[in-house]
Amino acid sequence: MSVPMVRDLQALATERGPGAYLVTVSVQGGPHTVYTTVHWDGGTFVAEAGATTAANAAARPSVSLLFPVRNDGDYSLIVDGLAVVEPGEGGARLRLRPTKAVLHRQGPSPDPASSCGADCVPLPLLAMPVRR
């Protein structure tokens, strides 16, 4: 299956729906993963966050979002970024500025020269608008 060149991270995330896994790093250095609601706002992702997730991101702002596959043969969308904790309704929320994004699925890479050992499609982020 070929994958068209994707230049619009917002559209790609939106078509996957509002649910994603948010991964932060705990004080012990291990992953802390939660499933949360995510939406796009002005060049950033905004995710609802509980107390532990917010504390982790405030102390260690490098976080990841994982939008899982929707069906067999689909790619997951993985977005790494830097988070800022903001007050939210009934808790906190994270505003994540993407720094790297990739479509990923199990299987051999279609490009033998790729640094990814699986079927990965890095997404360009240069043209993304950034809210100031």
C-alpha cells in the first residue's frame, strides 16, 4: 500500500478522531501513559490531563502522542513534542508543540536506506503554523 505525501498534520490527526494516548515521563524515569481527548488549536495539540500527567509534563516537557491504528494495515500516528501545562476545565490540559511526527506500522520498510526498521513515513513539520 502506498502512502501519499502528508503535509498537513492537523488533517491527519483530525481524521483519526479525538482520542490518543499521551505519554509523559514519571519522576522515576518511567513512562506514564493515559488515553485522553486531544484537539488541534493554532498549530498545537491540546490534551486533557490529570494531576500526575500534568506534574510529569511540567517537570519533563518532552512528551508523545500516539493515535492508534484504526484497522488492519493502517498506520499509527506518533507525534513527539514539547508540552506546556495550562489550567483546564476541572483540571489541567497540555498544549503540545510538535517537534517530530511519523506514520508507523509493522512491516519491512519500503525504503531500504531508511533509518526506521519498520514501515515509517516521517512527516514534514516545516510548513506548520505556530500560534504565538
